[in-house]
Amino acid sequence: TLAFDNEDPGVPHNVALRDSGGAEVWKGTIFNGVETRVYEVPPLPAGDYMFVCTVHPNMTGTATLQ
């Protein structure tokens, strides 16, 4: 599971995971803040994944799955 905390009142966000090649491997639904959404992400291979808000593509980071 992945808990995503959107703390921006009335602003839509989501999170998508991309593999090392940039391919999207999972995407959560977009929702307005303030809210926390718990996503059920299917099992993915261990490694580093880029995460991005598909509404605001400048909002990125890295998630490490073990």
C-alpha cells in the first residue's frame, strides 16, 4: 500500500510510479486536498522508481522499493 497525503486545500494531485526507463508502471487517481488517499499498488520488483504528480509534472521524487 502507498499512503499519499495531499495537504493542498482544493488542489488536485496524484502519484504515478515510473521505472528506470521512464515507463509508467502504476498511476493513482487524482484527488483534491486536504485528504490522504491509500492506494493499493500491485507488487513491483525491488529498486528505485521515480514518482510524479501527473497533474503537476514538476513535482517529482524517488521511491525505493525493497
